[in-house]
Amino acid sequence: MNKKCTKEESCFGVQEIVQIATGRYKGLQHVHLTNMKTGVSRYAGIIYRKHATDKGTMLNFCPWCGESIKFWEEK
């Protein structure tokens, strides 16, 4: 169990609440980005949707551990 979110995985609070889904739905959802050429997938962060048709808002920090989760940005 990790105490803070990292690029490899989310903290325990996020893992307990957020569901990994294949489609759009209301609430919090993990976002993974996949490079189609190499097949490498990485954790990008969490998106929040008020309803299933909403485009959603990427969170820039974890609401549980407070760690920055702007993993969609390359550093």
C-alpha cells in the first residue's frame, strides 16, 4: 500500500473509491494513456464527471493524499 499517488499507481484512498471502467459514467474514473505505436500504457490521473455525457475535468491533485497527479504532462 503506497501512501502517495505516483505515476505507477494511485494511493490507497483512490484505489478504494475510483473504479476503472471501459466507458463513460458519472463520478471519478482513472485515466490511462496508451502509445499506439509502442503499446506502452501509463497512468494519467483522475477525471471527474458530473454526468455520463459530461466531457469531465482532469484533477491536478489527489483529493485523498494531496499529491500532484498531473501525470498527463510530460516532464
